[in-house]
Amino acid sequence: MRLFKRMPELQILLVCTIGCYLFLETFVASNQLNDFFGLTGVDLIFISFFMSFVVAIISVVAGVGGGVIFTPIMLAFTSVDTLIIRSTGLVVAMFSGLVASGPFMRKGLADIKLVFLGALPILLGGFLGSLAAITLFDYFGATGDALVRLTLGFILGLIAITFIVGGASTEYPEHSEKSRLATRLKLRHMYWEETLKRPVRYDVHNVKTAVFLLLCVGFTGGFFGLGGGWAVVPVLNLVMSVPLKVSAATSGVLLAMGNSAAIWPYINAGALIGVVAAPWMLGQIIGGIVGAHALAGLKAALVRKVLIVLLFLTSLKLCARGIEGIFNVNIPIL
Amino acid sequence: MIKRRPPVPISGVVYGEIIYWCTCLSALLVVGGTIRCFLETDTVMPVGYLINSVFEGRSVEEIWATSALKSPPDALTYLSLLHNGEALTVAGIAFGVLSVAPAVFFSAAYLWRSKNEFLAVTAMVSGAFAIVTPFVYFLF
């Protein structure tokens, strides 16, 4: 509640958004949709906003970007066209990070030098990935969709395993040797750790490997509409030895920047339906602000556990749908 | 042991503030666009049709082929239809997306002043890339 009092812009956004949806619910006649339990278009938009708000808080705290939750769930459990899901997924992945950039930078949690080091490979990779996605869709149609679902299912399983393997060891990584390249680029930083009530200093390592990995992450993020924060955190934390909390914050900022290039091929292909993406974007913005302020005083362990279970379940469903589409068989899961 | 809060880099604060406020502004544009979507009656992109088509699982090409536009819109189409709710909503999202570019340039200037020339240059290249990508599509 204190957060809302302290930030008038959050109050304005919340009042405008809720006011807009209440106005639409009350005064606008919207048709009932087929196969959606008697819900109208406005109902679905309001539900999307609420879900997006929750997803934003979880994703900012876990440092993964909302796309990694939104895109797989929508691909696994709805029949919405994959291009539309992936373009909206990029919006989801992006806007929580965009709006969280402000609080993260103000608190010194996100490292601007790391952001600019990783920005170019992620931007380039993301743009190439989204161009590849549009091309694949043009050539393979429905089979391409099934392939995307199956591949994404495997990738999600791998992400979940990465979180399990990497989650325990590296809240404050330490190295005895300093990286020469990182020293030349002045990649060292200090931030105030609220839970320890003291500043934490760190040095960065393995710069070249990390830049290459970020290019790959950008490509995957742009291709699947996932964003890429799920992999940026491990790259920053496990490869570059950046503390976990700074990795999560920097990943959110980097992700937002990287997706700013990836979204354009989708917009130019008519795959971003504004009225469908809007509630997801608004939920991400409001949830992103709340999540960014929550991160400073939180231990992210519980959120990560929830995320791991979610990723495994969605991975299973995606693999099943992918196999169904490619081999024309029926696998009864959910 | 030092217990003082370390100073926060000004280049980061500049970057964060520009993006933060542009994103809030873009959210307001999107809210306006959404309201307009539902209120307009005679439009080339009717909201009821779009929502129904999306949730029925129709493909992007099918959705636009059977709309009044007849083909998928690109960024220029949206710009020419800015009086339309759907186009205004997409424009609001695009405004938020493009806020990255000015934030990067201003932040790079501060990085340059603090003797981080290499990262300032990579930042400016990234900013230029973010500006150019909307237009790359039209080259093919």
C-alpha cells in the first residue's frame, strides 16, 4: 500500500486501466465468444490484464521476463495462432523489463555497463530470430507450428533443469583471479544489498563467452517470442559471476532492450493484434513496477521453485501437442 | 567494513528514467486506444471481429484477409490509420518499444563522459539498431 502512496504514476496507471475496463464492462455491449464459457471479449481482456499482473510480479522477481511464462502456456493450452502468441509474448517479455528499468537503475541493482555490453548481441540475435520465425511460418505452416511447440517444449525442460542445477550455488559468486578484458572495460560494480544491510562488490568474468551466449539467447528469444531473460540470468550469474540479484535486475533491463528489435518483424507481418496485446502490456507495466520494488527485499527461492514446476508442466504439454501435430496422433494429457 | 550506500551511476539512472516515463506514457496511449476500439462502430479493424478471430484460432493471414483491410497491416498501415482504436493501441505499444533508443543515446553520453568509451560506442550502435529495425522490413 505504501508503494501506491509513494508513486502517483502507479496510482494514475492503475486507476486509468481499471477504470477503462470497468467502463467497458458496464457500458459497452460485447458479443459472447464461441467456446469460451459464455465470456465476452471485454471479459477476456479483463482476465488477461489480471493474469498479466500476476505473471509480471512472478517474472520480475525471478528475473525471467513474462514471455517465458506467457508464451508456452498460451501455446500449450489455447488454439490461438502461434505468430500472435509469440508477438504478444514479446510484448509481455518486454514491458515488465522496460518499466522495471527505472526502479532497478535508481536503486543501483541493474548494472548499466553489463546492459550495454550485452545489448548488441541480444538485439541482433533477437531480430534474426524473429525474422527466422516469420520465414519458417511462411514455408511450413501448420507443421511449422507443431515443430515450434515441440522444440519449445524441449527448451523449457532444459530451462527448468538449468534453474535446478544453477539455483543453489551462486547468490554471491566469488573468483580469486580478475579477468583482464573485464578490467579494461571497467566491468566492476558495487551495489547495496538490502537483506545484508551492506554493499556488495563484484568483478565480471568470461566476457567473450558471455557475449556469444547472449547472441544465442537473443535468437532463441526472438524466434519463440520468449524474450530471453530465462537464460540471461544464468549467463550473468553462472558464466560472468555476477551476484544473483544484480543478474535478475540486469536481465530484466537487457531483455526489454533486446526485444525492442525482435518485435518489429511481427508488427510488420500484422501478427501483433493491439487489442489482444494491450491488457497483457498494461498488466506487465503495473505488475512490473510492483515486482521491481518487491525484488530489493526478497529472497527469490520460493518464486524459482514455483517457476520450475510451471516450466516442467508446460514443457510436457507442449511436447505432447507438438508430437500430435507432426505425427497426427492423440496424446491425452490434460 | 564500509556500511555506506555506494553511489548509483548517473548513466544508469538517466537510462532508467527515460524508459520508465515513456513506458508510463505509452500505457496511457494504449488505454485510450483500447477505449476507442470498443466505442467506434464504423471501422476497418472492428474489435469484436478481431477478438473473436484470434480466440477462434484463425491464422494471421485469415484474420486480415477476411477483414476490410484484405491484407495484413504493417507499421505504415497503422500510421496511416492512427484515428482508429486498434492502430492507436499498436502505436502506443510501438512508442514504448522505441523509448529504448533515446534512453540509450542519453545514457551513452554520460558513459562517454565517465571515460567508458567502448561501452558508450556499443550503446550507441545498439540505439541505432533499435531505431533502424522498424525500417529493415521495408528494404526486402
